[in-house]
Amino acid sequence: MKMGKTFAEKILAKKAGVKDVVPGQIVTVSPDVIMSHDNTAPIAKTFKKIGLPKVVKPEKLVIFLDHCVPAAGEQYAQNHKEVREFVAAQGVKHFYDVEVGICHQALPEKGHALPGRLILGSDSHTTTYGAFGAFAAGIGRSEAAALWATDKIWLRVPYTLKVIIKGKLPGRVSAKDVILKIIGDLGADGALYRAVEFTGPAIEAMSVASRMVLTNMAAEMGAKIGYMYPDGKVKEFLRNRTREPYEEVWSDPDASYEKTLEYDVTDLEPQVACPHTVDNVKPLREVAGTKINQALIGTCTNGRIEDLEAAATILEGKTIARGVRLLIFPASQEVIWEAMKKGLLEKLSRAGGVVMNAGCGPCLGAHEGILAKGEICLSTSNRNFQGRMGNPEASVYLASPATVAASALKGEIADPRTV
């Protein structure tokens, strides 16, 4: 008897123009969107070596300047200049300069992350767009250059892990705690080149913003893609953002999965990823009291309105601990506008937070919040590798916005449920 197909199998078969594919099969596909950011300049250098004067499908390119914005030095300024020149020369319509925000937040806001689309981006956290029902995967720079030249790439059809999440999240426990728990259990390579399909009542109850946290960090357990069904919340998010048609792709009810995992989050407690790997996850109570020098709320993982609201709820009318620097990085220009309307930025600023521009900031260790030797940062970002924030002799812990806000108040890692 023929079994049903998973989302990953169905969409890759569709994009390859074949009737059927199986996990492990290599297919040649043409993506709907090709995303890049500041790394567009080095990709362009590789593309130039291919010898073609023009990108084959410039309308598919979506390019952002977001990683080091505004430019922190001459080298970054030159990089940005080269990107702008490339965009102009190639007639790239979808270019978003330094004011727009982080690619993984702004690309959906601008209507490019649609259900059923195949999106490839030269950034590992391209997986974020799976929250909208897209097959979204990271690729290398050379692969991006080849895509510009040919509009084709080969992909291996991934096996699929199904993660069913049940229960109702307790107060001040969020999607970040859920994904840290899963990564801690599976390990950094526990879903290597797998499609991870998140489903269940707890996912259905989550906002689109919360779902993006899970698909964003699917990359941290090695996943090729993260995916969720595009329900009414996704459609409402997209309603005024695009007029382009899209076709939803769902896994069949009788699809075959490599493995199915179940979680009940009813009693989940706050989680913290400890240095220097994302899968070094512990319940917060085991690291409570660890002194911190810097607290970061934002980035493409947790820089959305609900994240700023969670922090403001804890910090409003209070002042952060002496000796702690609290940095606020909204994920996009749109988030900044909404946060201003809601008064969130004022609340966070009055508490002692430094409100920054929409961008990646210290997450990649380039500027705006680099750590000094021996310092400790508690961050809502997605990676805590050694040297990630610019200093190999500093340490980064990862946690939810509520946990980071509570810890900024205390000057040490603290449980947000007790503040």
C-alpha cells in the first residue's frame, strides 16, 4: 500500500517537476526566493568569476543589509557600497537597506515568505520562514552564486522528524524555553539534514512570532528546515503584505516519519543554554545566581513585539542592576514603529535599557555590544559559540526575553516567575 508524503517530500517533488520523491533522493530544483544579506558582496565576487554579466532571475533575489548596520568601519562600509552597486547593476527590485531590519524578520513582513514556497538563503537561519509553511533552507555562498547564474540547485530530500507539542505553557515560560528544551534533548546534530515538523495543540496556540522562534532555532539541532502548517494566524499575518497567490502544502495524514517525538509543556520551567554550545541546556534553577555583565533582548530570534512586551512587563517602573548593560535590538523597522506606539521602548529605556537600531548587533560579534575578556552575557539570540560576541574569552548564555529581563533586574541569572 502506498504511504502518504511529508511536506518536504511533496514540495521538493513539485519544484523538481516529478511525480514522486523519497528521502535521500537528489533532486534539481528552482527556488522561488533567493535571499542574501551583507554577504551579497562576496557572493557577487564568486558570481563574477563564473563569467556571466547578469543574474538569470534577478526578480527572485531578496537582499538585505542587516548584519553590521550602520557600517562599523571602513571595511563594512565598502562591503555595503559593493552590495548597493551590485543591486543597481543587476536591477534587483527587492533590496532593503540598513533601516529595514534583520532579514529573517523583514522578509516575512515584506510578503516574501509564503506557504508552499521554496526559499533558499545564504544564512543558516533561513529556516525561520518555515513558520509560514515554506520550505526554507540555508545554503552556502558559492551555492548562492551558482543559483544566480543558473536558477537551479540540487537538494537531497530530507527525512522528517515530527515533533508534537502538547499542553499549555505556564506563565513567563515561552517558545524559547520550548526550543531550548528540545535542542538540549536532541543535541546539536540530533536533526542533521532533517526536516523538523512542529505540530500539536501548543503550536496551534502560539502566535506567528512564537512559532518563528522554533523554526529559527531548528538550525541549532542541524535541521535542513523547520516547518509548521500555515493556519489562519499565518494567513492573517500575510493578508495585507502580499497580493501574490500561494498554494499551501501539507503533509498527508498517513505520511511516514523517521521519528516522532512528543512533549507536554504544561510543567515546563525556564531553560538556559550554557557556554559554549546551544545544546548545553540546563533548567534555569541549575544556573540561577550566575552574575552577568550584559543582557541582550532582540535579534532575529526574539526581537519581535511580544518579546519586547514580555520584557517591559517585568521591567516597567523598575531599574536594572548596577553594573549590567541591557541592550534592546528590535528585529525590524516595523517592530520599532509598533513598539513606539505601544510605549515599549520608553519603558525599556527608563528601566536602563539602551535601545538600538534594528539589526543583528552583537550577535555576530561585529559591533554594538562586543564583550570584554571574562564578561558574561545573557542573550535571547540563537547562538552562544565561543567568541560569538567578539571575544573568545567571554561567555554567552541563551534564554527567553522574560528570563533576560528578570536577570537584568537582579544582575544575575534569575527566574522570571519570581520577579
